[in-house]
Amino acid sequence: MLKQSLQYKLLQKLSPQQIQLMKLIQLPTQAFEERLKQEIEENPALDTGKDDADSLDDDLSNEYDDAGTEKIEAEDINIDDYLSDDEIPNYKTQANNYSADDEEKNVPYASGTSFHQSLKNQLSTYTFTDEELSIAEFLVGSIDDSGYIRRDIIDVVDDLAFTENVFTTEEKVISILKKVVHTLDPIGVGARDLKECLIIQLKRKESNKIRSLAIEILETAFDHFVKKHYKKLQEKFTISEEELKEVNKEISKLNPKPGSSYAGNNKIAEQIVPDFSIKLVDGELDLVLNSRNAPELHISREYNNMLKGYQEATVKSKSQKDAVFFIKQKLDSAKWFIDAIKQRQQTLLVTMNTIMHYQYDYFLTGDERKLKPMILKDIADKINMDVSTVSRVANSKYVSTPYGTKLIKEFFSESMKNDQGEDVSTKEIKKILETVILEENKKKPLTDEKLAAILKEKGYPIARRTVAKYREQLDLPVARLRKEI
């Protein structure tokens, strides 16, 4: 038996404009500029720069004052909706959004030879058979950006056979590796591990007593040296503490990643462009939005002329109506994009302004111990926006401060209770922990238990495992590895 019923559902859907806005908010300055260029290329209705606003206004008014001109039907297009508000952009950033001296600076990048190409070029100075050249080039191609070959030699032999049709032996490959690849610059390149890398560099230097001793220690007692078992090293090699200190000093001068020191490698230097700037002006904080986030956009004059031509035509053909329909689509898209940029600017400013005032004491002094506990919801509640919107701003934007350029998400942290029952930022605790470790006696570095006890004395009762977690987040090694002679 058939039944008919009525059911209500409450659905929440994002419009295309909202999705577009969220994507724009997430973009940092450089990515936003690329997105802007892409939109201008794809939508001919968008134009950049300033037009003669007065003459354009006259053109628009004349279109509607001419009583003899046939008007465009409402269902076709309403020109005023698309042009009148945008020819003099009211969304352009005002004086409190950007500074007059905020210049757009382009940093040139020098082109040069890549890291691997440089190594291959050096091979031309050697005399090889065809087989030896293939092996040497394959080994150079197997070197990673740090300068290491992290593959087993047997795998190299197999790949040479399958990909280069070169059938050889492990002994032959190792011979070319040591006689050729290990002699290339930068020194230490082509090593298979840290031990070999350091030894190669020491052997390339002029020999003396300390360097010979350093090579012997690395070759026969590498684990003891890495783990800083200095007493065992002194007993094993019958050397004084002063001699061991000299060995340690000599090894510390070596480069553990020779590939990373090559200035001409093919990595693109990443330039951070701050999205905001915070300055101290007469003891007060001044927030400025990077002017590159506030482009001047307006509707193309050519499109305005096309619409005028359609209005003035006495007979409107089907092709003309199709063209106007295309124009309407492009104008809609342009208007949405301009509105999205306007809302993006407003969202960025409101969010960063709230963060700045929330962390006012920090931005005045630059002291990380004055950072307050702050989570995304704290800011979202103040500006009446969703947490995801604040997250999009915080995770990808940088702010220039008197104390350096910072990623905005670095100002967010969880809270913990101190011995007074007050909420303190975990950033504050980490900063104090870092200071304690830097000031410790390096001959007897503090264990995590002792660090926890010191923090407790300072009013921060946290567990040993929490100290260990914070220490690891600060990239600080355990006590044994912080030991110095």
C-alpha cells in the first residue's frame, strides 16, 4: 500500500563563493599573488591598475541618460550591478591597512650549476673506460642532497645491470667510489655513513698528530665517541683529557652534511614574505597588512565598451545575445572574486588584530615568557568566526615583528597550572627549560629528573616525561649527549 509523507531536513551547504573565500584566506601572500594572476588570466573581465574614474563614470551615466537608446532587458544583464561599485574600488586597503612606504620587493635568484651537475662536471677531469664512466656517473646520481650514498653497493650493482646494461662487481664499484667519488668536491661527498664522511674529510687534510689520532678514534671507537664516553676513550688510547679535547675540537670543524654546503644546488631558495607587519610607534603597537594582499581590481573597460555596443545596437542578433550572456558570466565571476578579496582582507586584519591584542605584552617586549596560553577557540570566540577560519589564518601566515618574522601559529599554545594556580603558557615553560639547559655545567649536564626538580622550584610542577617531551620539541639531546670535556 502506497503512503505519502512529508519530511523536513535541515542541511548546511557551503556556496561556491564561501568555498572560494576559504581557499583565498588560507593562501599566504606569495601564493595569493599567483592565484590572483591566474584569475586575471582566466577572466578577461578583471583588470588591474587604475583607470580614469571620472571619465568612466561619465560613460556610465551617458548610457542611461540617452532616452533614445534601447535598454538591456533585466533578464539579460544589469550593468550597474557589475560596474558602478567597482570602477573606484572601495575595497582598496585604507591607511590603517597598509603603509605608504610598503614597497613590493622582488629578490632575484642567481642561476647556476646544480649540485649533481657540478659533480658530473668534475668527472670530466678523470680518464675512464666506458664501463668506469657509467659506474662513476651512476654513483654520482645516487648521491642525495646531504651528500651521502644511502644504498647498499649490491643494489647499485643490480641497478647498473638492469638500467645501464653494465655488468660489474661490488669490488669494482667500491674501487671507483673510493678512488674517484670520494675525491670530488665538496670534501666528504659520496660517503655511505657519517663515520666514513668524517674520515674522508680528515684524510684530505694535512696530516698531524691530532688528526691521525682523530682518524684512529673514528675508525676503531666510533660508538664511544658518538656517545661521549670520554673516560673509555682516554683509557683505550692512553691519552690525556687535553689531547681528547683537541681531537673533539678537530672533528667538530668537519661538515656532517657536505652536500648541503654546496651553494649551487638546485633547490629554490624559499623567501618568506610576511603577510602582516607589527611595529612599535611611540610605545604603541601598529598593525599593517602587506599591501600585496590588497590589489587594485576593476572591471575591464573593454567589457564596458562591449556592453555599450550592445545597448546602442538597434537590432540584436543571436550572436550578440550569446556574447552578452558570456559577459554576464565573466562579470559574475569577477564580482565574486573581488568580494572574496575584500572579505579576505577584512578577515585577515580582524584575526591578526585580535591575536596582537591578546598577546599584547609579548609584542611590546618580545619576551616569550610573556606569551599567554591561547588556543584557536579563544580568538574565534572574540571575532565570532569559526575555529577553522582562524586556523587557516594561523597555519600559513607570517608576521614581521621587531623581534623577527614569526609564523602566527607559534603564538598559540596550551596552558598549564603553576604552583600559584595560575594558567601559564607551555611556551613560557619551554623557554625557561631552554634557558636552564643553556646555563648548565656542560661537564655535568642535568638529567630530565633534575630539570623537572629545578622547574618545580621555579613554580612549574611538571613531570619528568613532560620535561623530556618539551626537551625533544626544542631539539635538545639527552644529558649524556650534551656532555662536553
